[in-house]
Amino acid sequence: MRCHCISPHSNCRSVFTCSACTSLCVVCFKFCRPNQLFQMSDKGGKAGSLLSSKGSLKGKDDSAAKAKARKVQFSTEGLESIMSNGAKSGGKDKVANGGKSSAAKDPHQNEHRVDQELPENFKCLMDCEAAVMLQGIQDHMVMLSRDPAIKIPASFDKGLHYAKSSSKHSNPESVRNILEPLKNHGLTESEICVIANVYPETADVVFALLPSLKGKRGINSQPIEDSMNELAKLKQPM
Amino acid sequence: MFLKVQLPWNVIIAAENLKPGSLMLQRAILIRLLSDFAVKKATKDMGYFLAVTTLDKIGEGKVRQHTGDVLFPVIFNAVTFKVFKGEVLEGVVHKVLKHGVFLRIGPIENAYLSSSKMPGYVYVLGENPYFMSQKNHKIAKDVVVRVVVIGTKWMEAEREFQALVGLEGDYLGPISSPDM
């Protein structure tokens, strides 16, 4: 691993990644040129540090940083466009004030861009899958809480409660098996997760809630209907 | 929605925790990682940090000059929660006001559903106020409502998200609990 500072230090021979806030290279103790959206002052590496060795991103970010002044250095390019979009809309003092800003009249008009916002090392989880994972940790909580040094995040309880209450399937694997083939019909991972979380009864509900699919309706309505039928079977055990 | 993320972090171990014996060292690294993770609470990019699931790799430690600490690069998997624009979610109403309601969606305490985004609903004043639609659908405290996220806002100072949600669209609104 080479030093991933945007301007590699000439005498930085060692191989280490800067801490993600890129404030200080821990090897050569020189300040990197900041090129990231987050100026996190606290220590600890963050996802901003480059996971994959995308040395080419360095040069691109350099000019982009000057142009946009706010970027996140992730390994996928798609994130950059979303983040710059976020930076722009941040300037417009956006939606928390009432949602009448650009193109927010009908939120469904905005294409569902969840998956475009996620870099490669992020994976969408269905609520039922998350519930299983978090419950597993909860089961060990008694043992974990005996050690005062172990800290659990404050949001853990709320996340667990939400996952359990919104999880409508008892068997995440079977749901995953039913919905996974839809990827071959043009659905993205995030769309599949939204479908699983909502647990629609018919394909009409799917198309109503995911307008990004409407453009492809003629092509893949049948597989979706088939999947919905199979999901409905899960509701009533045979 | 919930996300599973793989993250590289740098964990700094103070010199006094560096005892001989790799097990104690691994424990110290893990404890420190969990502590940093818990303190972090949330980031704009990954959402709310919920739990560390696995620790994939602990890299070679580098000694920091002048302080004597050792910095270990670690790679771990974690579960986080983040809402996205356009996502369909279910929230629980916890406050009803004249111009809208506040919902709780997982770790997000304040997802605001404005009355202007509740077509067909009118405010009904009372000791326990609520919103009622023409079809007698009620949005009151502790009711689960399926909403679409119109926008999100990251509050750096409080390290939390706020969301603006709406009911404009088909199949959105209060949902009744299914019969089991």
C-alpha cells in the first residue's frame, strides 16, 4: 500500500494509508492536501480512506476538488456525482424546511438512486437480515455487558427494535432466494431490499413504490409478479 | 435501510496497553475499536453505526514517534442504518402537531411528515390530536405509517440525521398490523 495522500510526499517511503481525515500522514507527519468532504478532526480511520488501490483517483480528485471543493474519496465514481449533488443541494438549504425545493413536488419523480450513492464496500441489507444479525448480538449482550470496557453504540437498541418490528419475514434466506433472481431482470440490490422491506402483495405495489422500474415495466413485470406470488406463499405456510 | 459495510479504520493503542502476549493485544485492539465505533455514533456517509459484526484483519502496527502509541490498521464489517431519498419506510408517530407529525424511523428520531405532504388528511384537535382522512384512516401517536423519504439532512453538530417524508404516492399511509 502506498501513501494515498493527494500529493504524495517526496520522502514518504513507508507504505501506509493516511488516516481518513487526511489531516496528517502518520508516517511522514506531513499534512496531506485535503481532498475530502469530511474534515473529521477526531482520529480513527474512516471510510474516506481509499480501500482499493485507485491511484488514478488521485489525479482526478485533484482537479475535481478544485472545481467542487467538496468530495468524498470513495472507490466508485458514482458516489462523486451524488456527493457533489448533495453539496449543491446543501447550498440550497434543502428539504428539511418543507420540501418545496427543486423537483421535490413529487418525490417519486426523483429516481431512486440509493444504489448509486453506495460505494462498492457497502451492501444493502433487508430488514429481516439485519434483524437476525442484530438479534445475534443482542443474545450475547448479557455476556458483553459484564465487561465494562466494551461499549455498544447508542443506536443499537433503536436499530434492533426497528429491524424486528419492520421485519415481516421469519426466514430471510428464502426471501433472498426468491428475490435474488430479479437482479437478472434489471433490478438493483437496493430495489430488491426495498421490495423485501415493504413486502408488497402485488406487482402493482412494487411499480407504484419504485417508479424507477416503471420505465422497464413491459420487460420485467412477469418475473416480479411471479416473485410476489412466491412471497405471498411465504406469508401463509403451506 | 440497513447497510453492511466493510471499513478500514486505524486503531491507536497506548503504550501501557501493549503487554507481551498477542491475545491481550488483540483484545485491546478490539476494545478500542468498539469504543471508537460507539463514540462515533453516526457519519453522514454511512449513517448510524449500529454494531460491529466481524473483524477481518488487523494489520501491522506502526509506532508513532513522539507519543509511543502504536497504530494498527484494521478492517472490519459493521451494520449501519441510513435513509435515502426516495426510499419507502415505515415509521412510528411520536408527536402530533397542527402542521404535521414527527415519526421515529429506527435510530432517526425526527422524521417530519408535513400536513402539506398528507393529501386528504385534516387535523383533529383534542387531548390526543390526530390527522384523519376522508376514508377514516387515522394518523395518531404510535401509529405505524408507510412513508416515502423526500429528503434527508445531516446535522454535523448533533451527529444525527433528520428526514422529511411524505405520503404523496400510492400505497402510502397508516398501516394496520397484520393478523398473525
